[in-house]
Amino acid sequence: MTTTSKPSIAKPLWGQALAAPAPEFPQTQLQILAGAIPSGLSGTLYRNGPGRLERGGKRVGHWFDGDGAILAVKFADGAASGVYRYVQTQKYQEESQVDRWVYGNYGMRPSGNLWERWGKSVGNAANTSVLALPDRLLALWDGGAPHALDLDSLDTIGTDDLELDAAPLIYSAHPKVDPVSGHIYNFGISIGAQPKLNLYESDRSGKIIKFTQTKLPRLTTVHDFLMVGKYLVFCINPVEIQPLPILFGLASYSDSIRWKPELGTQIMVFDREDLSLVSSFTTEPWYQWHFGNGYVDASGQIIGDLVRYPDFGTNEFLREVASGETHTEAIGKLWQLVIDPAAGKLVSSDILVDRSCEFPLVESDRVGREWRYTYLAIHKPNAVLHRELVGTIGRFDRQTNTLTTADLASHLYPTEPIHVVDRFDANRGWILTVIYDGENHQSEVWIFDRDRLDDSPVCRLGLPSVVPMGFHGTWKSN
């Protein structure tokens, strides 16, 4: 009998960006590769993501496990400079000394024998997002306290408790900033015999001025929430974390999560003024990582959007990303929810963008208020979804129900699009995204006119070395 081997399929180009630890680079003037920097762009783009996914020849267990590294690109007077630094967490410093993974993380168990792993704390990777305060930058991670960094040099100052009297501070990666008051809202989950949802309100400086705790029905994962008018909205998806295997060092958090659709999705609505629970109810099962935005309409109903997945298969896809090659199809689409907070019910849920996408964002002055445009990282129509990361960025117009996307070549991989208002014209805006060029193995910063996203970028800037695709960023005006 004659057998023939199946033709090998080349690995996707995006995997090269994650193959080796990304090198840091000092403050460096960036070369303009094409176009010109808009004169109305004045401030700093900050981005966070895993820069190191390998240590001592061993890969991490999940994309969420990599050591956080911050990119800062400063724009002023038609020029730009960049710096890229790892967050000097206790985890990073200890593991650098021995050149191996020591701490457990979302997708990894701690190192050592069973008795050494028992009860060992999870290492803070500081790798998910950033929050720019007036005097410091916070590197955020869902499972612990933020790390404070210098806004210019990105030197790590240390962990920051935001002057919270209660300890320890668990501060998630998706704070919401009120565009009028400047107050900051966030949450964290306390793990214990009775899991709790911690809610925080901070003033402009970051100091926590209100703190409440609400019991959760089970230990679960919550990554993001909505700030809508006078409410905070959480969707508690039907996943359950089994704590004992984690406690005894037998399994990671990711391996201990179970998808239980029979539980449904619990929607919890809180009053933003006193952080008290307004209503809580259960509806159909789904999973989401990220919300876009929301507002309260004239009838008092909450209108919000999110990227919704049918199940928790998205976690397996993200685990595979760390290997540089994926095999699981996980399709998230932009949905709209309509909630009656007084009656405690989901009025409707409908698809807005029938295309796989992620990282929905709005203009910062529209957060929690009625808005028109949602910006997305999105797959191309012909993408092989089980093998590819997002291949372009887009803008969904809620008024006309239309989607406009950038025309990117197949070897280019964008990150979350960040909107920036022009300093001279409030009616004009720019979209910033960090692009990985898999054909030439280099990273660039691209600037688009927000109203001409399907046109060529107005400027392309070269970065000194590859900056791997990461998670979230922010903009701080000068």
C-alpha cells in the first residue's frame, strides 16, 4: 500500500512576532517611513502586552502569561520618539535572575515539586492594559495590584495601592474614566470561600474614594464592564473556576475553568453614585471579553455593545496564540444589548457587525454617553479564522449601520485602534495602531484619518525593533 504525506502548511506570519522575547529599546527618535505626522497630534500613545513568552527554552502556557512590556510613542512638533520597557515586577526580576519560569499564572502552574507549588501565589505579569494618571502610568493586570511607571522613561516605580485602606488591592485591566468628572471606575474579584466583586471609584489622581463588595454566586472570570450613564453593568458569564486544583498546584487557572451554559449569563446593574446593586437577573449564555460602550436612552433603558462569543472556545484559541500557531475557531461578533435596569430584564440582543472582530473602542469623550462610531480590530472577509489574528481595523457607524475598514496587505497585523482628537480641531480625529509586518519582520506605528479609514495612512513610523501584538493601550494628551 502506498501512502503519501499531507503537504505541510506554513505557519502564519504573525507567529514570528511572538517567537523570541522582544528586546527593549531606549528613547529613540522614530523614522517617518511615509507621509507626515499631523500637526494636531500632540501627546503620548501607550500600549501594553506580553513581550516575553519564552524563558530558559520553555514557552508560556497561554498568551496571557507573558511578561508585560510597555511601548510609549510621544508626539510633539511633527516628530515622534519611542521607548519600550518591560515592567519590572517582582515576578520578572526573580525569573530573570534564574532564567526560568517560577510563578504560576493564568495558563501555567508554579514550578517545583508538588509541596513547593501548594499555595504558591500567582505572579503579577502586568501585561494587559495601561491607565495614564496625571503623575504616573499604571500597568494593569486582572489578578492583582497595578504597577506604577514613570510617564516618560517607563522606569518601574513599584506596585500601587491607590491609597486603598483595605488590602490587598485587586484592580482589573479595564477602568472607565468619566469624560466630565475625570473620576475612574474599576473592579476586581476577591478569591476565597465567598468570591466577591469589588467596585472602586477613584478621583482624577487615582486615589480610591469609594469601595464596595458584592457577593458572587461562584468563582468566575470577569474581564470588563460597562459604564453607562448613572450605571455600571457587569455580565457574569457561565464559567466556573474550580479552586482546589489551583490551590494544590495541580492545574492553572485556565485549565480549571469549566463552561457551564446551563447557568446562563447573570447581568448585574449597579448605581454609579453609591456603587449599590440596582438589579440582577439571568439570561441566555454567552461569553465576552470586551465591551465597547453604552448609554441610557430617553426611556431609561441601557443600550450597550460588546463582542460576544457563543461559548468559551475563545480561551483555547488565545492559549494557542502563545505557540505561534492556532487551530481553534473562535468567532466573536459585535452585538447590542438593550437592558431594562428597573425591571431587571434583557429586552433584546442583536448582532451589529456580522464579522469576527475584537477590541471595540469609542472616542474617549463619548464613554458612557450616546455615541456614533465604534472602532474595532477585525478579521478580513476571507480570513481563515482558526489560523489568523485580526487582519485590519474598522469603524462601525451606528447611525448608518455601515462598516468601513482599512485596506491592509495580508502580511500586516494591526492592534487595537486608538482614537485621538486633533488638538486644533475637535471635529477631527486620528486612529493610531501598531502594525506588525510579518513579511519584513518589523513593527510600525500607523496613523489614519478617522474619516478616511479606507484610504492610505497619513503617516507610517518605523519602530527600532519588533513589538509583539499586545492587548490594550491609551492616549495621554500633552
